[in-house]
Amino acid sequence: MKPLEEEGEANSAAASKENKEEPKKTLDLSKVKVEPLFEKEVDFDTFSESDFRVVKVKKCQEVPKSKKLLKFTLDDGSDQDRVILSGIKSYYTAEELVGKTLLAITNLPARKMMGEESCGMLLSAIYDYDGEEGLDLIILDDSIPAGAKIY
């Protein structure tokens, strides 16, 4: 059994290693433009019909012959994998998203894209940055369990 000091050092070394991810990109906010807010209101009952869930990325791969699509195999807290296709290939590589915790709307009708069925939509933030479209997936804390409902 390791002495407590050694365990503490090992844990802080592991934490230090985890924190050596790529630095978070910073935006010059003077170059950011966002769409105006919708003027039309949605009543609470309509909003409540949307099923927002936490999902964990089990697998992510490029869709053959597609310039835009990534295919996600997701744990949505049910006993079956959920597949969602998303047109974010120019913003993320498939490899960097495996293991991430994301936000999805899960009760949209299934939709065929490039011959594959997509069952939901991953949520992301979209904005104009210096004349170019910017996109960031909504990435959640890994401690939130798959299938947790968002209200």
C-alpha cells in the first residue's frame, strides 16, 4: 500500500496530465456577431415536448463520400445505441470527439442523410466570426450521466 503522500502525488500528476489538453481558443469578441433573438414566443407546453438529453460519444467516424458529415454512435442512457449524423466535419475531427459528453435533442423524427438514418440532433452554438461561420458543440461536464434530461 502506498503512503498517503505518494498517492496524493500520483493523483496530482494524473490531474496535471489531464489538464495538458489543448488550450481553449479565445475569440476577439469585437469580431463576433450573433443572430438576433427570435421575436416569436414559444409557450411552455410546446417547449416541454422537446426531449433534450445528455449523450456520451462511444464512437465517431467520417461518413464516406460526405464533405460535411460525422456519424456519432451515442450512449443516451437507454439500452440501445443512438446514431446521429452531424454536419460538423469542418470544425472537429472524429477522433477528438470520442468520449465527450454532449447535448442532443432526441425526439426529432428520424432523417436519412447520405443513406444513413440520423435519430436526433446534437446542439451547438453558431456565430459569425470575422466574416466566417464559427461553431462549437455544446460539450458538458463528463460527470453528468448519459440519459440525464435537460429542463
